[in-house]
Amino acid sequence: MRTLLTRYRERKSRNEFQVYVIESSTLKRFLVVEMVLGTLAYNVALYLFHNALLAGVGSWAGTESVKRLPVVFRKIVGP
């Protein structure tokens, strides 16, 4: 435990300034996929199932499938 605390203190004492760069296309993709499509999938699932728990699961499954869809197409079509 002392080693862990010593490492943590050493990292904090270096006076480093870290910058994280987030591309605007990544931010836009997140907003569209997670927020817009997630909301649409939730509302459709809530209308179909009349259950908030199943609607949440449907929303999660819908957004995850949209995110993984390009990978599936690349595997089917090939290089």
C-alpha cells in the first residue's frame, strides 16, 4: 500500500498539465448515436412493450447494434 501511495504522490508532484483533444466528429457521432438514436429507440420500445425496463434494454441494444453495424458489414464484404 505504501508503494501505491508513493507512486500517486510522485505523479501529483510533477506539475504536469495534461490536454485531452476531442475531435468534433467524435462528439457529433456520440450525440447522434447515443442521444438521438437512443431516445428514438427508447420511445419505440416503450410504445411496443409498455414497460420502461424493456424500453431501456431495447434502447441500449439499439444503440449498440448501430455502433457495431459498420464492423459487421466490413466482415461480410471483406477487405
